[in-house]
Amino acid sequence: MNNELLSMLDYIERDRGISRDSMLKALEKAILSASRKSIHPANSLSVKIDPRSGNIQAWAELEVVESNPNNDQITLEQAAEKFPEVKIGEKINWEVTPKDFGRIAAQNAKQAIAQELRRAEKETVLAQFKDRVGQILTGTVRRVENNNVIIDFQKAEGIMSSKERIHGEQYVAGDLINVILTKIDTETSGPSLIVSRSNPNFVVKLFEREVSEIHDGIVEIKGIAREPGNRTKISVKSNDPRVDPVGSCVGVRGTRVKNITNELGAERIDIIPYDENIAKYAVNALQPAKVQSVDVREETREIIVHVNEEQSKIAFGKKAQNVRLCSKLIGWSVNIQTENPL
């Protein structure tokens, strides 16, 4: 098993970035767990792997006694053969490696070793990516299985489940893909990085990346409501009266927002000015509909919006999407009432 073990350590350290020391500790623990019955009946056992030769040895911590030893003890006469100065009552580390232990370890520990390797790998992934949760990652599509997209981020794999995909998007192995890292899963098997393209924060991070005023804190995103693949409403506020928040996000000739919509597969994005006055905020959020009047009911957090018949369809939107997103964005219930012409 020695050459196979050393080759495995070299491969994992080189290709997965897991240190040899951490791998050795994991392997020693795995082999001990899988081979305990074949080693020695003592309670205090350990397994040590020589990092250069790959030799595997088993050790027991035994108490030195005069005679009649139990499983956790050794006689003074036997102990003195290797430790001439040893005294009764002292504890020594005594090698208890069974004959042909390498073969026994190879037979019994392969599954346990694989589990420990995955755990060590996940711990490394956690250390490398824990500060990037909520950030955009760029990777390469490795494969699609059971409608889940497996993505290669060089030092780790990510998974984007079907519900985290943008509706209608198709992915092919080799495609470059941008996603937001939402979670790191070190408990279950499979890829550790949980990523999304449907998460509303993905759009927020795209704006932060594309719009320098947002990145610098001059323009602030106050809210977002999204139906992935269809439409997003995002509200913005300027912390500098000289800067137009909507214009900053749109960009010259619409270049900034166009770059974002292209990334989202032509998903429509409505950029609206935030207003602390909830009535004005609701009117802004219902754009492009033109509103006649607004009634605010504070006690029920309800807003009654009056529009004429011509603007009613625009206010509701296709399948009531516009008013639904408006309500999500401002956090109030929005009811539209159509005013009949006199």
C-alpha cells in the first residue's frame, strides 16, 4: 500500500491544495477506526504513517505493571526490553503493529480514507471561500446532472440546483458562468459551494460590479424584487445631490444596465428612484404606469393606487407581475383601483 498511499498524497496535495500533514492525520484516524479490531485490544491506540516511506505502524499506550497485565497494561519484564529505565506505574508507547498490517489497512480503510479525504478537502474549501460568500464567482460548467449544474472553480466544485437557475437558460460543459456564492456546505457529500443565478443578490452584485458609483457608496441600492429570467425592480438612492442615481445605473446610452441584462439573459430591469415617502415610492415602483392618486393606510400597510382604465393594464402588468413586484419592493400591500371615466 505504501507506493499507492504516497502517490495519493502527492496527487491530493498538488491538485486539491490539501496539505500533506492534514492528509496524514486524516488517514491515520481513518485507518485506526477501520482496523481497530485487528490491532490490539487496548483502549489508547494510535496509528502513525511515516511521511517519507509510507510505512504504517500501530501504537498502544500501556501501563507498566509487575505481573498479570490486562489489555491496557504490560509487564515490567517485557517493557524493560525496550525501555531499560522504565518503572512500575509509568505509561509507555508500545508498538502493536500486526503482521502484514499494510494489507489489513488497505482492505479495511479504503472507504473511511475516502470519507476523510472528502472532509479534509471540504475544510480546505471552507478556509479558501468563507470570505467570498455573497460574492460573484466565475467558473466553468463541468457537467449537468439531474438538472443540477456542476461548476469547476479550480480549487473546488460548486453546484447550482434547478431552482437556482435562471428559467430558460441552458448550460453546456465548458461554458464560462458567473454565479453568486450563497453557502458553503461541508456536511454533505458532493460539491461544497452552493451557488445561484436566481438569487436577488446576484443582481445586486452585478450592479456593484458594473456601476462604480454603487461600488464607491455614492449611489445606494435600497431594495430589490426579482422574478428570475423575467423581470427585476431595483430602487436606488444617491448620497450626493449632484449624482443622478438612476442615470448612474443606466449608464451612457444604457451601456451599464445593458451589460447586466445581457448577463441575465435579457431579463428586464426597472431602475427606480427610492423615496422615503411611501406614496411616492409606490408611484415610482409602479412605473411605467401613470398614477392618478394614492391612498395610504398606515395601520394595515396598504396602498390604494387609483389609475384610469388605459393605465390599468400597465399598472398590473402581464399576469399582474408589475404590481406584484412593486409590492415586494416597497414591502407594502398594493391594490390597484381603476377609475371609470365620467
